[in-house]
Amino acid sequence: MDVLIVGGGPAGRALAAACSGRGLVTALVDPHPERPWRATYAAWTDELPVDAPIAVSAGGARVVATTEHRIARGYAVLDNERLRRLPDDVRVVRGTVVERGPRHVVLRDGHVLRAGLVVNAAGASEGRAAQHAVGVVVPRAHAEPFVGDGEALIMDWRKPPDAGTPDPTFLYAIPVSDDQVLLEETSLARAPGLPLAELRLRLRARLAARGIPLPSDEERVRIPLDGRPEVDAFGAAAGLVHPATGYGVANALRLAPEVARAIADGVPIRRVVWPARAKAVHVFRERGLAALLAMRPEQVPEFFDLFFQLPENQQRNYLGDRADPRGALGAMSALFRAAPWRLRVRLAFSVQPAKGMRTPG
Ligand SMILES: Cc1cc2nc3c(=O)[nH]c(=O)nc-3n(C[C@H](O)[C@H](O)[C@H](O)COP(=O)(O)OP(=O)(O)OC[C@H]3O[C@@H](n4cnc5c(N)ncnc54)[C@H](O)[C@@H]3O)c2cc1C
């Protein structure tokens, strides 16, 4: 076996497919390889590779902070069925890895698997900070008060009618099929993550205010934002989730073919996953997380008002582009200059020189 991928999430599967496409003898190990995913994965359309399997896309997006912003960018929900699909020649092993070396793993049942390279795609390790959310899928008609036809509501920071704590949360609302919409109450970043019970209370209050009952089937989101990335890893395990936004799927899908090429060429994969420029960008993003965590609740919507007033290329630099440190710094500096002084104090966390970072290599 040339490559063994530990973890059958979006990143592990994208890499397995890319490795098989390169002619590498590939296996993937996961405790429940047949279990469908319950997560709804979405991304800005222009950050996805052209062949990404899209289920539904919205032509434009909207953010409500203290004012409303329209964003002329497509936003897509991925098709999990197609995202999970693997080429026939990828060997799928059911098992839980309990010990991992660069060329072997030990499964919980005692089996040992060997390969030229073992890649850890087993998801992010826990850190201090996390993004938490509770979401429900409702008929489109029920979502009408929150989100318009053909659009994605990326964030609505208006307060829900009921809340047990002062923590800032926002409503995320995206179409997931022709007639259904996902409504999700989200705590962008908090250390520790905001309890799901609080998010559920707020979502229920938003819906109840419109006479809509809360469906019982919910999507629970827990995304570690500052876990320790690993070497010889991919996806969230490698630190590919944006520390200040929680997005990571587009990165994994875009990078999978490059990582597969590196593996085929015998190049260490961290050179592709963490080139110097991406490390530098990551530092600014970690600073962005620190700034978010330091803000007072009422400052968070204020911050996003400023952010979504930035020119679109600066928004993209900060949100999506991993390889443009100058662009990321430019976006952070522009935010700093535009911010009132009280917010500047918090943003100072994001532009001051970083003391260290946790990217591997
Ligand atoms: C509910 C939810 C919704 C999200 N939505 C978005 C979104 O819309 N857009 C976005 O960009 N990001 C989103 N994220 C964040 C991030 O992109 C996802 O967490 C993404 O799934 C990371 O992919 P991954 O393959 O690296 O890890 P994971 O999806 O966590 O997959 C890891 C896999 O490894 C397996 N595994 C774990 N331990 C072992 C072991 N010891 N042995 C073998 N296998 C193991 C797990 O069973 C799992 O199948 C979301 C996260 C969550 C939790």
C-alpha cells in the first residue's frame, strides 16, 4: 500500500480520491465508513475547485451586522453523497486507529496496517476556542422572514428575542434544497464553546417569534478553532480550518490534488499544506481569533460592519486566500484604521507581531 489515510471525512476522502487518481495504491480507515454525514458543508463558490459537487447554490449573500451588507458572491452547499464517493480502487477499512506511526497504524482490534505513508485526516484536535452552532432544516416558507429566495444569509447579528447570556451569536440561513432551508444559531468563536443549550434556546426564540415550532431533528456543530495541527496530516487535523471563521472544507478540496502529487513525488506534504506564505497568513488569522475572543459582545457586530465595508478583494484575502500574507495584513490594517478607538484596542491583538504559531514544520 502506498498511502493510508486515517479518517473518512471530507478531507480524507478528497485526498484518497486524488491519490488513487495519481495511481497510488490507497486505503482509508474510519470507524464508520458507511455512516452518512449529518453536517451541512458550504463555502463561497469561488473558493471551491471547479469539480466540487454542489447541491444548491445561492447567487448572492447577505450579512446583517449593525447595518445590512449585500455580497455579490455565490455561496454553495455541497452534496454530501457525491463528496463521500470514493473510487472503487480505494480500499476502505472499518476501524479506529489507536496508534499511528509514519508508516503503520494499529487499530483498536489489534490489526496493524502498513503503508509507504500514513496521513492523519482524523479531524481537528480540541483546543480552547470553538465555534458552536445548532441548526434545523425548515420548509422554505418558514424561512421567508429570515432569508430571501436565492440568497444565503451568512450572518444576522440581530439579537434573538430570548437569550440566557450576553454572548454574541448570529443566525445563519442557507437553502439546502429547492424547498428547504437550514437555520442555524451560531457562536462564531468562544473559549470554551458556547453551550449548545443556549444556542437552542435562542434559535427556538427566533422561530417562536414567527409562530414556527423548533423541529426536533437538529444539526450540532462543534468546530475546534485552535487545536494543535499535526505533521503528515491533512484537513482539520493539519490545521486547515480558518481559526477565525471555522471554514475548512474548500481548503481541503482545493489542496487534495496538490497533496496527492507531493505524496507521489515523495515530497513532505507539509511543504504543500504549510508553505511559508500560508504560515504567515495563518498567524494573522490566529490574531483575528484572539481579537474576536477579546471583544465585548456589542463590539462584534460593529466589527463585522467594518469588515464587510472593506473592498471585496480585502474581504477575500482575509477569508479565503491562504497564500497572500500581504493581502491578509492589508485587510487587518484597513480594519484597524477604520475602527473606532475602543474597537482598535481589541483589534490590536490582530495586528501586533505574533509571538508564535502552531503550524507544523
Ligand atoms: C457540523 C459541522 C458543520 C461544518 N460546516 C462547515 C461548512 O459549512 N463549511 C466549512 O468549510 N467547514 C465546515 N465545518 C468545519 C470543517 O470544515 C469540518 O469539520 C470538516 O468536516 C473537516 O473535515 P476533515 O475531513 O478534516 O475532518 P472530519 O470531518 O472531522 O473527519 C474526520 C474523520 O476521521 C475519523 N476519525 C477520527 N478519529 C479516528 C481514528 N482514531 N481512527 C480512524 N478514523 C478516525 C472520524 O470518524 C471522521 O470520519 C463544519 C464542521 C462541523 C462539525
